[in-house]
Amino acid sequence: MSNWKFADLYEAIAAKIPDHPCQIQGDRIVTWGEFNRRASALASDMLDAGLSRQSKVAAYLYNCPEYLETYVAAFKGAFVPVNTNYRYGPDEVTYLFDNAQAEAVVFHSAFTSLVDQVRGNLPNVKRWYCVVDPGDSVPAWAHDYASVVSRDAAHRVEGPWGRSDELAVTMPPSEMTATSVVPPSLFPRVRSTCRNCWAASSNIGCRRW
């Protein structure tokens, strides 16, 4: 159990059933093979941008396939994913990204105006990736997420430091509102998270595999 790494699990499933559906959103279907390649391409681009072990990757997204791709890309590169509440205003977003020392941000184009307001206060961010909503466009200062993940990529992508089940996963409190005082991000470890999920699955009678 202590050797589990999230990226390894996703890659193993993608290798076993590459043509099976991994994510479905309306009429959109992403197979396991496509999902893994897209996550690998994103991880590779982040490595090229200079992210290193434990670099923070913020996901400022509505629910969508790109959200999980961003997380798995972070796991592949041994980066730390950071969840972002879509209800946050400029002050909360600035505080969260600065507090987490985010070096990459993946955001929906619906948030472009807000991100443009705060990005000047976030010099640590090396890459801004824009997931474009219908009718929107990618701002000049951001990278087109779709173009990045459309590139060919190896099945397995990782940094020279490898992967570890001791890496952190950020979980900022989700109940915060725009008027809340934002506390420091919480960083539970991957190993602890896996152990808790394993225990929970046993309690509700899920089959282990």
C-alpha cells in the first residue's frame, strides 16, 4: 500500500483498457488512452516551463474533464495540485495562489477577466493555461490548454526526481466564502490520502482490486 502513486494507477489502467471511456461529459467521451496522453502532454509542458518537485499547480476550473487531467498531470510530474473555489473573488484568488506559491495555473476562460486582474501580483507563476469555453478566446498572455494537450506524449512522463507517495495534495477548505479569512492551505500526503480511501472503501463494502 505504501508504494501506491496516483499517476502509476492511472497509467496502468490506460495501458490495460486504452479504448474504454474514462470521462464522459454530455456527448463528449475521453478514452483512457486519450486521457493519459493528454495528461502526459500537460505534465511534459510544465516540466519544460521549469516546474520542479513539489511545484504547485492551481486548478481554477468548473467541473470538466480538464480538471482531472490537470490533477493527474501534476501527479505525473510530482507536482502538487491546488483546488480553487470558482466563487472566489480577486483577493481570495490572489491570496490562495500566493500562499500556495503556485507556479502553474489552469483556468477556464470564464475567469479570464479576474485572472488578468491578479496575475501581475503572482510573479511565481510560470505558465497560465486557458481552457476555452465556446465563444471565448485565449488571452495573449496564456497558453491554449487544448493545443498543449493535443501534442504527442509518452505514456509515462516524470521529472528526473521521480515520483513519491510522500508528496502533498492541497485541500483548501471548500466552505470559505468571499468574506472569509483564508487560512493556510492544508497539505495531506498522498500516502495518507490513499490509506484513508482504502479504509473508507472497506467500511462501505467496496471490492478491493
